[in-house]
Amino acid sequence: MSQKYTVVAKRNPGEKDAQSKYYAQAKSNMKVSVKDICKRISERSSYSKGELEGTINEFLLETEHVLEEGNIAQMGDLGNFRLSIRTATPAETPEGFTKANIQDSKIIFWPGASLRKLCKTMDYVLYKPEVVEKEPAEPAA
């Protein structure tokens, strides 16, 4: 499979007078829902769509519990999830740091071996929107 991309101009926000440079930006075709993924799996396996959806929902719920406990959720070949903390304002000393200095948390994902391999072997194709030909305008009467 190939990853489509577009080329976009971006400026460095730290350099006001710098000229824009061009970067690749991944172009997604569409969103595929959990229901759609479960349907695809059920078509090639003995699992029903409902069993798969229920299993995934329970899996996600348990993953949340693992992260809430401060653990790393290892997902086999998919990868690992862990929590990270963002500091809003740093303190001058360790004694001066309180919970009030913490802004929030975010989840960090580290892909597993198969996903990292996918990224290394990906083929790239420039996205070109399909041109829809317009009907010729009718002359005014």
C-alpha cells in the first residue's frame, strides 16, 4: 500500500522573517470505525461482529485502568501506551514543586516492531485530487 501525501508550506514561528519551507503532510482517505474493523475481521474469521466489539470495548476499559494505576500498557505488536505529565510552571527547587505546577497528562504511544517496520517500508505517492469536468454552461436565452 502507498501513503498519499500533499505538500504544504510552513513557516518557523520562531523566525518572523523566515521564508516558508515545504513539507509533506499525510493525506488520509477516510476514517474507519471500530464497527467497520470488526465487520472486516468477522468476514474472515469465526468471531461475530458483536463479540469483537464487546472484546475491544472491554480491552480499552482495562487499558484505561492499567494507565490509571501508573503502569505501561503493553499491546504486543501494536506497541506500548504510557502516561506522561506536562508541567505548567516549573519550580525553582524540588520543595517548591506542588501539584499546582502540573498542567495535565497526556498519553504517549510507542509503536511495536510491526508498525515501525510498516513506517520504514512505506511507499509514498503525491495526492492529486480527481478533476471533475464541468458541464458546459448553457447560453443565456
